[in-house]
Amino acid sequence: MRTRTPRKRAVPVGAAAAVLAGCAVNAGTAKARQFEADWEGTPDVSDVSASGANNLPFSGTADGTVVVAAGTPDERVAELLHALGGYVREHGGVDATLEVGHVRLGARPDREANDAVLDLWHGLRVEPGLVSAELGVRGVDVDLDDPTRFADLVEDLATPGGDLEPLADAAVDVRAGSFAAVVGAGDDPTDALAAFRAVDERFGVTGAHLETTPPRVELRVADSADIADARALARRAAPRLARELVVEGGGVAVDGTDAQTSARVLDLARTLEARPDVVAVTVGADGIEVRTRDVEAAAALEHDLADDPDAAALGSVVATSDAAAPADVPAPRVFRAVVAGHETGALTAAQVRDLGAAVPALVRLATQDRVDAELAESTLTEDDVATLARELAVRVPAGTPVQVRAGGAFAVRFAAGPDPEPEEITYPTRIDGDVFLAAWRDAWP
């Protein structure tokens, strides 16, 4: 009896190619799935997860996380990290992290590098106030709930010779409430910490932000009356950072080594800070910048400073607001205007306020040395454009640079005058610039 061998079912060549191509195109997803499959069921592991990124056709990357079960001995944690490091070494395009309680350890292809991560973990996990940490994942990232050890920990993590051994070529980021330090890989935070410690010892620092690249030291003390002394002390402790030093107290900040810090200027800054409509005050090289709640407050400030000799002696007192202003504040929500000083702006704060009342579509208006206006794009009409043109034409001094924009809906740039010659706008707009220019010419006094 002759038997028949069953014929194998043929798979269309095109379908097979599509399946293979799909796997190749989504290489990152495939690597993530493989990572989960390879690590699921590993003893002393409570969870495994991974995500893939299919960045380019036929290539991709994956990030995997292995969570160590609670109560796992330190020796086993070390075994798992080294095993993960070996996996990373053998599987290109895969990064892996070992999660031990509230600390994440980055697995590296090099065994010595993983030993360094483990050594740092052993020293750091007993740190009082430790909330969480990432070691060797993308540098060193530590979060504390108590700033008492903030400066010491930054030093230990970023400079050799302390209680902890820094990771090679790793950036350091330490946070403790209102305290933060960002130290670039290989950077030395010694000067920044010297300024911090000097001020903290005498006045008590209530908040700080330290950076090494680019260098920046921001220190806050409780009382604005201590700003000048705290700033001088910090500059003596770290003279190389004098230009990158900001000292704040209450709602007053002194920015940079060239800031005007006479007693009269700082007294004026503290007086302005005490106003209920003022959010913050910054003393700089050119004068004082005052952030107010809205443009009405800026106009009131301008009125009150009109006869103030201390304000008049400054280069300028500038009132400003920002995009964080609530939606219900008067237009323009974002503005910048000179309100006092011997340097005058293109428009006064009162004029900025009046422009906002006349043109509710006015979103932003800066008038310190030019007129730079922004209108709401989505609801903009030709009437809005023409109204703003008429209101500006009767207020802006001749020769002042003027720029008005509204995203892709409208744009015009020119120098103020009776018959302005606009600069070329290189992209199409919904509303033609002639609408603005015709209204401007008709209104020019």
C-alpha cells in the first residue's frame, strides 16, 4: 500500500517577507519583548518591564527595568546587577536598570563600573532623609526630604576624598525641597558650595539653586534686609563666581556682580516688594525690575514713582509680567514697560494699559526700547489689526522700531513715522499688512 506524504502548506513569499520586515522595522519593540521574556521568572525578581523605541527603520533601542524582591540579600543584588551588565554588553541597543527599594541602579557593560555603582549604593542608602535615587542610570540623581545634609552630599557625590566615591564621568543632581544642585560631569562645585556655606552659616539659607555648567549660584535668605551683606559674604567666599551670583531675600533678588546695591537702591527695592500688587523685585546693573500682578498695577506703580528721587536716579525701573498671569487679568497679560528712571521707554505703562483696553486681542506688548506686540492668532480680525494700528500711531515716537505679530495670521515690521516702509515678510499671512499700514497712516498725528 502506497502512503501519501502530506504536502506542507505554502506560505506566500510576500507575507513571510512582511512578517520579517515588521519585526525588523520595530526592532526596539522586539528588543523590549525579548528583555521581558529573558528576565521573567528570575529568582529574587518581583517585576520586569521594558519599553522600546523604533527610532529608525530596522534599528531601535530598549530600556528594561528589573525590580528586586524585598528582603533580597546584598550579595544577590550584586549578582543581579552584574548579570544585567552582562546582558547589556551582549545585547546592543539595550539599557537596563535594577530597582532596589527606592534606589535605581544603572547596569553597565563593564564589571568595574557596576562595582562602583554598588559601592555608592551601599554608602548612600543609609543617608538620612533619602527619598529616592538613581545611580549610574543617567548620572547620579538624589532626592532628599531634609536639606540639612544638602551641601555635604553634593560635595561627596561630585568630588573625591569624601565619605562617598563619585561615579566617573557622571553628572550629579541633588534636590531637597527648595534646594537644588546640578553639577556637570567632571565639574567642581567647590566654589558654589563655599558661597552657599558662608551665607548659610551667618544668615541661614532658605533656598538655593547651584549649577556648574554654565555656572550659576542662587541663594535665598529669609530677610531682604540681609541681601547686601549676604551677597558680599558670598562674593568673598567665591570671588570667581561673583558675576554668576544671585542673592534673594523675601521677594527681592540681587542679580550679578554689577548690580546697583547702594543702601538707597536696596531700600527702594524693599519698599516696592512690600506693595500688595508686586510679585517679585530684581536689582540689576541697569536698575530695578518689578514683576507686577497685571498692567493696572504697573500703571499705578508708575504713578506712585513719578516724584520719587531714588527711582529717578536709576537707569530704569521696569515693570513686567509673564505668561503665568491668570487668564482673567486685563490685556496685555504679558508686558514690559519702563515706569521710572532717567531712561525712557517707547510707551509708558499707562499707555500700555490703555492699548490693552482698546484692543482685547493684544496678548503681549514690550515697550522698553521698541514696540514688540503680539495679537491672539486664532480669533484675530482685520478690525483688531486696524484698531491696534490707530492706537499705536498716536502714541509711538517717530523712529521707534515697531513689530506686530500674530503667529501665521499677521505680521508687520517697520520704523514709526507718517508713511512707514515695512520690511519684507517672507511667509504668507491670513491678514495683509496693508490693513495695519493704511490705518496707521490715517491716524498718524
